[in-house]
Amino acid sequence: MGIPEGFDWSERKDGSVVITHHGAVATVLRGRRAADFVEDVEAGDDQELMARVTGNYKHGNERTAKNHPRNRR
């Protein structure tokens, strides 16, 4: 738990990068962001990087936020 998984990426002919999560398109990176992503993914943990780029990762405060008085009904 807490380890990102299910991400995949592919680079298009035009240089853009498509990141998918469990087969669904999560985001498309173009230009400098795409080039930086390709460099970074080759150097580190690709699943963690893709989770950060797409914003699809847990922050560790979900339970705290759920129990906050503002969020209770």
C-alpha cells in the first residue's frame, strides 16, 4: 500500500508523452515538460514520477481530512 502502480507511458512521434493509469489516459505532456519527463523517467522510479506528474497519489492525510468536523455530515 502506498506504492504507485498501474501507470504506463508512451512517446508519440511529435514528442508528446501520453501517461495512462490502468489503461485510461491520465495526462498528456508536451514540449519541455515531455522532454524533462523522458529524462527523469530514465533516471528514477517511473511509477512514482508518473503518479506525481498526474497528481494521482496519496498525500497521507486522507483519514485526517475525512474525520475533520467540516467534512462530517
